Amino acid sequence: MPEWCSMDLTVNGEPRTIRVRPNEILLDVLRDRLGLRGPKECCAVGECGACTVKVDGKTVNSCLMLAVEAREANVVTIEAAAGSGSMTRLQEAFLEHGAVQCGFCIPGMLMSAQALLDRDPDPDDDAIREALSGNLCRCAGYYRMFEAVRAAARPVPPPDAPAPVPAADRAAAATDSRRGEDLRRNRRVAVGTSVKRFGGPERVRGTQRFLADISLPGLLHVKLVKTDAARARIVSIDVEAAKGAPGVVDVITAQDLGNPVPRFGPVFDDRPVLADGEVKYHGEPVAAVVAETKEQAAQAAELVKVELERLPAVASVAQALAPDAPLVQDASLRQGDPLARTNVLKERSYGWGDVDAARADLVVENTYTFPMVTHFAIEPHGFMAKWEEGRLTLWSPVQHPFLLQKVMAKLFGLPLTEVRVIAPDPGGGFGGKQNPKFEPLVAMLAMRTGRPCRLVLTLDETFQAVRRAATEIRVRTGFSREGDILFQDIKSDFLLGAYADIGERVMTKASYLGVGPYRVPNARIRARALLSNTVPSCAFRGFGTPQMNWAVESNIDAGARRLGIDGFRIRLRNLADKGDEIVRGDVPADGHWPQSLKLAADAIGWNEPLAPGRGRGIAVGIKSGATTGLSNSTVRLLADGSAILYAGTSDMGQGARTIFAQLVSDALGVPLSRVSVVMGDTSVVPFDLQTSASRSTVFMGTAISRACADIHAQLREMAVEIKGVDPDQVRIHDGIVAIGPDEVSIPEFVKANLRQWNGELVGNGRMRKPHMEDHPLGGSAAFYEFNCTAFEAEVDEKTGEITIHKHILVGDVGKALNPVQVEAQDEGAAIMGLGHTLMEHMVLDQEGRIRNLGAIDYRIPTSRDLPGTMQALMVENGDGPGPYGSKGVSEGGLLCTAPALAAAVTAATGVEFQSLPLTPERVWLKLNETEIPGSGPVGRPVGMDRKQGPT
Amino acid sequence: MNAFEYFQPTGLAAASELLRDCGSEARILAGGTDLTVALREGRLRPRVIVDLKRIADLSSAIEVHAERVVIGARATMSEVAAHEDILRLCPALAEAAGAVGSVQVRNRATLCGNVCNASPAADTVPVLAACGAVVEIKGPSGCRTMPVVDVIQGNRRIALDPGELVAAIHLPAGPGLHAAAFGRITRRRGVDLAVVNVCCSIDGSGIATFAFGAVAPRPFVVRDGGELAARDIGSSEMEALMDVLFSGATPISDVRASAAYRRAMVKVLAGRVLARAVRRLATGGGHA
């Protein structure tokens, strides 16, 4: 067969004749040749299902099918799923039930779900979980998807039968009844109801454009050249063969970048654009190839010859701290830093009271380890740049377009006006799409070639780009015999990678709140951030708190067991209530946290009889919300009563766009259908610091509310001027202009009167939390994100497999502006927490190289790995700083998953755990360790300060 | 992905000739769920790909002939897992086929491909091995058969001569012949490769045959003397017997599990599938 062959096939009902090469993948042909960008690429090994299409009536992974195999086949993609209709019942159900978050997995997920309904019109729960298990969703909207599939499966009820009410509507109805008075006055209320996600229809139809879906004329493709060393001196790089390969436009190494090689970073300018003289972690790129096609770039990258001298790598806490440890970073990069000749990037210490003087009845000390885990957003990271007439345009699905703009302007010496960042909605971020990674490289390539360049990482490469810091945390806790926590003495080591990224801040922020949401009279926290020859750790949902909570919460349980107090009661005894000090001298507890604890205990049935072999566990956690920063918003109320709002927030699945629209809708009385939201372009939207630390509802939400208040002020001015009334006769609130007894909606008022003013009303609002010089974090927490998690689980003691029957989580959310979205965030975080608790870890070999790159041997939860039931509950006391008393909510669900589940497993088995993940093998190993004859009871207290400790 | 020549022969003879001519430079493509991964990752760089899916003589049929089920080369895992005769006559094979990958993978992957791929962790191989399945091989010198256990010679190595390919699998099955059950251990419940998998098949005379995957480069097959399935065996006696019986397993440590865990799971799994097979034998005889 010749190199190219022509073939006929039917795609989405249309006969097509295309020419393909035998080594082309069907997915690439569909996306790049036929422009069908609904099917997505993530894992490239048939594990994630994002590329699922139907071939001759069967769902397949189009990443595992050669295009030539589709000769004469009938191929259907998400774009044609609805046939001539606008949406299938299933697509509608996905939106109604809040099953769609970032949306990247959704096209494939819908193909699988529809195929299930086609072969089984009334699937049971097991069948649904099995059918969707070949499609990974990292936002983990699984339970909502199950609900949506069941709803779509149900036959259409006869006209007079009451139709089943989807969750979104149920929630809306509840809110409606609370606000019945408003509704009677025919006023629109969006806040507090589960309105459908903005951007949802595009996501279920497969038309949402993620970074890899954007076409630019003349686009070149970039491939990184990596080595298989964790640490090595680069002896030479021979790029000649690659330069001569077909389609290659440019090949660069650090030598082409100038001397010194430019370095960048969010805090420390330590990361070189390409490896500089030494490979410092497994996967660090040493060169980059630019070619006309993806395939040519990949082929040429293999031709780059790299000669290395392998060097011993620092890949663990012990190795980093060893007296003879090689220095990960050259001391010259750390001028003036007294620690420059060590691998300690930063040390912090916090505390109050006097730990050493505290008289405890029981002291328990343990060291807890938390593994390296990676974000595994289903959208692999991508970067695109264009350099034109002195102006740099970057496309990057980042969580902070403005920070990226700043870093790039500094790196290239450009004024901010000449750096434009366009941030397409990320297909999942989780902190990994925060802070620059390969944007500088791609920008340089665009400058060198004069053509737009794009780099889309493979999933394997994302493992080598982003991860969570591993930790070793030693906790010494002192208790009174009654169960009061008398002191916490914590030493935390955060294992960062070869470059700092934001890792030092992760260590700082998590350690500062190390004692958790308790009233602890004495505390000493010593924390270190260590450099190592591993992938640079970065921001990751929870920002160090899950690691810290794993240690501290587990140790509290260890003490409680020895005191004969259960996990609920010891927490109730010590938990801070609203107004209680936690960190001395800082903002006190901002919620009625015992209320959440009790709610979780009730929901798990803490005091109810337990089936044999099962155990329950409960844990709590707090994370500091954002501490500083500025968010601006502009809202335009147009002459026809519609509104456009501008926000620098990134909507990566959390649903910020929807929340913002709800706020504007209620403030201005504009129906949601007439609110549009503009995000993700630094040349259009006003400055926002970033989308992180669950800040957007509070910070940007406040800015938006203030922008609406600004419009209210202008409306008042208008009313006074146009109607000739006194200012105090005008009241503007909740979308209404009231002049004396006359009320009219704001849109009606604007339609009737704005023409006399011309144009439109433009409101600006901002929320700024200034830097506090004397605060250890540079600012106090704007709010605390509090969560309580409880489990009921059992263990197969022969195999070590854990079965979770019930998983309860309660968030102290202030006010749920959109209840379904809050629940989805909580469930998603909780399932992500199950990942690092049960199965996720990057496995390193002796030389520090990652052995389980990619989706086959790095396991994340699938639809079949979920608890039997999960309930995401919330406490709403309206006591947050955000609009309507809201707090941020997107991380709570994973703050204490690990300690709560481990406690349940301990209750079921009698063995304690200090290391994650709790894989079947590790649980089995622990169970067998304690069976060794002569070993004492599980765990052991390390000391009793008084003679008669409890027995 | 490296360039290769792609052939889609329609006749067995043509396919056979191609394979013979190209030797080790050719790779056979059926479902492609493993091959394509290897091609994409550059682990395999064949010069020629021979796609079997248009060969008229290779069937996707699953048919029952006297005392055996014949599964054609193109039958997919989805078809095997859902086939009425297989569910009736050898539910263990349906269990194993249904455990492979996801729906999308099972819609493409073939049973014969699972054998020919010769991965030590292949889920259907233990069932085929324990139940005495035979591979029907066609090639330049005609047709021959060989037991599945003998076809697989090692990790990714099979005993086909140049030009030969597997046309079908013949699974002995019939009332009273044997009862089998399949089980496996994985790191998670959704889509995963087996840490250890096993099939136990008990024949009419009570002899139990165990075939394990992922504990040796080849399927590890052992047979007892009828003691394990006997009604009066005590648990300590069973343990002791199993220790002896399974002592030849040579599991390795890798990224999925340690050798120690695999070794321990051999016995745990064996006990469980044995119990299920015994129940199956009691409730219906045959494979039911």
C-alpha cells in the first residue's frame, strides 16, 4: 500500500473521501483533518476515554485506532450525537443534574453513557458505573452523571403524571419557597438556586474550544526533547539530524537562549527556559523541536542526540538532608541566602505558648508520609504563542492570566501593553495550571520562527510538569487524660522539586495552620521546604493542607484511641467554635464548626450499631482562604437591559461564570439569559490576581457586586435627573428602581430612560485585601475553608482491599450561591481525595526516575471506585465575607479525606497507618505486620509524661 | 508514530504469505488495543502491519460444536462476555473477558488477540489455560492445533511459525465436563491490569486445575489430585496442599505489586475461585 491512501467512510452521517497515511490515528484525522474537535486527546493509551467515538455502532477509543481501519466505516462523534435535534435527553440531563464541570471529558463520557442507554434502556447502578468506567473525569462529577443517566433512561412520564424533579430544580424549588415573597412580586431570583452552568451547552455538544482546539493560520508544533535521567550533566546535544528532518523549522537548546540562560518563576527566578548544563529532574526538557506538524516534531525530537554524564539524584527527604547531599540548586542562584549551601529552600517556625512546659498525660508521636501525586487534569497542559510586530500574544489555559502576563513581560523586557494573554477555559486546573511552566519556551520559539507555535504536552509529560509536594511530617501531640489537646509539636518537611515554583508558599501556608481548627494552648511548628531532583511541585488543590491534615488528624486519632475516646468526641471537645482563637493573635474561627462536625456525625450514623467488620472514621480540616490580592470587575448594563460582566477569573470547571452571572442577574434584575460573561483575555478584562485558594466567589464576587452597586449609584443619579425627584425618594435594590411608591425593574427603567443619557451604564468594582507586612503569611485569611469528612468502610483482610460504604462531607460554606455547584465541587474534591488516599502515587526508581508515567500505572478513581453512597452536605450560616455571606468552597472536600478514611480502616481492622496511599498491598502488609508474634498492640504511645497514663 | 506499510488482505493465503515474507518485521493487527499503544510509544516499530479484519476466512462467530465452543479470530471481548453460549457453558470466560479494559477496549480487543499478545497479565488466558482450550492455527503448511498453554512461550512470545496466524480458539465445554471460575486482584476496581489473576477449573472427576496470570512469564498451571474440591477437606489441610501446589509460582516485583504480595494473593485468590468453582459444579455441573 502506498504511503498515502484514499478511503471512503461516513462521518456523522456524511459520506467522506479522505487521504490518510497508515500511521495516522483516527483521533488525529477526526480532529485535525475533519475539524471535529469534540473528541479530545488526553492519555493516548485508551484509559481515559476522552477520545471516545462510535464506529459502526460501537464505542471505541479513537486514540487506539488507526485511521485506515475506519475504511468504509460509519463514524459518529459527539457533534452528531443529537442528530438533527438540538440536544439529546441525555445531554439535557447532564446539564440539569450538574454533571458537567470543566467539560473536557464530557464528549467522551456522553458517548459512553448514550451507548449504555442504547443497549440497556433501564440500567441499574452497577451497570452505569461499569459503563462509564472507561471515561475518566477528574472534576469527578460521577454521581451527578449517574443521576443524569438514570433520569435520561426513565421513560417519558404520561402527561398527567408528575415528572421526576432533577436535583437542580429541587434545589431551586427549595430556594424559591424561601423566597416566595420575592417571587410573588414577580422578581427574578438567581442567587441561591442551582441555575444551569454557563457554558454547559457548548460542553455537552462538544463545541467548547479548549486550547488544543484552537486553530491559528501557519501554526507550528513544538515537541520537547527529554532524557531518562533524574540528574545528569549535559555533555553535548547534537541537533543536526533533527534540524535536517522533514518539516523541521527550528531546534533549540539552552545554548540558543543567551548567557545566562533566562530563568523565571512566580517567586524565585530559578527555572531555566530549557535545562541549563544539568538535567535536574526526570523529564526536564533539554531541547525543543519546532516543525510543521505534530508528527514531524515528534519524529525529529527522537533524532536529537543527548550525551549525558549521570549524577546521583536527590529524590527523598532523607537524601535532601544528608550531610553529603549534592546541591540541587547552584548556590550562585541563591545569593545572600544563608541556606544556599543546603537543599533547604526555606525554613519557617511558628508557635505560641510553651510546648516544653505543657504537662500532658499522654504524648503520642508519629511520622506521617504523603506521596507525590499529580494533578491529572484530563486536559493535558498546552501553550501557544504568537509574536507579531513587537507584540506577544499567548494562549494558555491558566488560572492567572495576569500573573503570566507580568512574568512574560519581565522575562522579555516588554511593556505590559505588548503582552496579551488569552486564557481559554482550562479543562481542569486544580492548581496545576497555575504559574508559568512552558510559556516562556513557546514564546521564544514564536519569536525565533516568526510563526505561531503550540506545545501540547502528552499526559506523561504533564506528570513531569506538575505534582503535589510529598511530605514527611512528624507530629508530637500532648493530651490530657480527658482528651484536651494540650500541645502540638510539628516538624514538617515538604519535598519540593528542582525549581521552587510556588512550593515554598505551599509549605508556609499549610504549616502556619498546622494545628488545624482546634483550640490548642501550646504549639510549635517547624517547617522546611526542601529542593530535590524531582518534578517541581506546584500548587495543587488544598495547597499543602491535605498533607498536613493527614499527619495531624491521624495523630489526634492515635491519641484518642489510647485515651479511649472516639474520633467524634475528641474533636468536639477541642474544635474551635466561632470566635475562638486558633492561631494565636490571628483571625479567629469564622464559622460554627461544631455544627458541621455534628451534622457529619449524624449523617454517618456515628452512634448507631455497626455491621461486623466495618469501621467509621471522622476528621476535620481547615485551609486558609486567600490572604491578599486584588480583583476588579466591570459590569456594563446595556441600553436594552442586558448586561455584560468582565472578570479575570478562569472558569476551569468550578463554575465561576455561573456564580458571577447569578450575582449580576439579581443585582440588576437582568434575566440570566441576558447576562453574558467575558473572561480570559488580559486585553479585555480588568486585573484579577488569580483563580486560586477558592477565592473567586469572595473576591471577584465582591468586586462584581460592587460594580453593580456602582451601576445602582448611576441609576439613582439618572432617576434624580430624569424624574426630577429628590435622591432620598429613590431606592435601588435587588434589580428594582423604586421612586416613591412606583417600582420598575432596572432593565425596564434603563430601556425607558437610558436613551436620554446615551449609551450604557458602566460599573466598576474591586475587592482588595492589602498586604500585611507583619503577618507571617503577608495577610490573614479572608475566610477559612472548613470541612468535616466521615466514612463507613470495611476491609477485605485477606487482600487488603477497602470497600467504602458511606462517605459524608460537610462544608461550612456561608451561603451556597448555587447549591448544585457547591455540592459538585465538594464531591469532586472528595473523590480527588480518595485518589491520594487509596491509590495515587508517583513511584520513583533508585535513580529518582518516575516509573509510572501515564494513565496505565498511575491510577485515579474511576466510576467503579467510588463509595456506595456519598453525601455532600453544607452548613449555611451566611457568615462569610463574600456576597450573601458566602465563603470559598472548592477545596474543602479533600482536606481531610485521608485521615478520616484511615481512621475508619483502623476501626475496622485495628491497625494504624502512617503512609499513603492505602493500596490493597499496603493495607495487607500492615495487617500482616501486626500478626507477627510478639508484636505489641497496634501502634504505641511514645511516652507518658505522668506516671499513670490511661490504660 | 513511525511509518509502516499497511495491508488489509482479504484472504488467509495472502495474509499468510505476507507474514511469512516479512517475518519479524511484520505485526498482526486485530483489535489493536495493545499494538497501537506500542506503536504510539515507539516500543514497536514494525515495517509492515497486517490487518486481519477483512479476511473472509477469519470469523467473528462464536459457535457451539460438540462439546466445544469455537471462538473466531475476530470475536471481540464484548461479544465473548455477552454471548449466551459462553455465559451458559463457561461463565468464567465471560467473567474474564468482561474484566478486560473498558467497554471501549472490549469493543475492539479480540479474544485471540489477548492470547497472541502473550502478556503475562492477560485476563482471559488463565481461563483458556485452565479449561484446556486449544488454538487453531492456520499457515503456509495448513492447519494445526496447539493448547493455549503451549502457544504462550513467555512474556510476549508465542509459538507461531512464520506465516502462521490464529484462526480460532476451541474451548472444551459441555455438560459435566468442568466447572470454572475466574478471579483477579487489581489496584483499583475500575479498568485495571491484574496484579494476579487465576482460573480454577474442576473436572468431572473432581480434579482442580489452576491457571494463574502475572506470577510467571507464562501461564502458571497446576493440577491437584482431587483433594481440594473434596467435600471433607479441612482449611489447614487445604492451605498446606496449596502451599505445595503453588510453590512453583515465580512472581516478580514491579510497579503494580511486590512479589511477596503476589505470592500471598495466589493462595487467597485460588481459595476463592476454588470455592466458586465448587459451587458451580454443585449447582449445575458443566460450566454452569
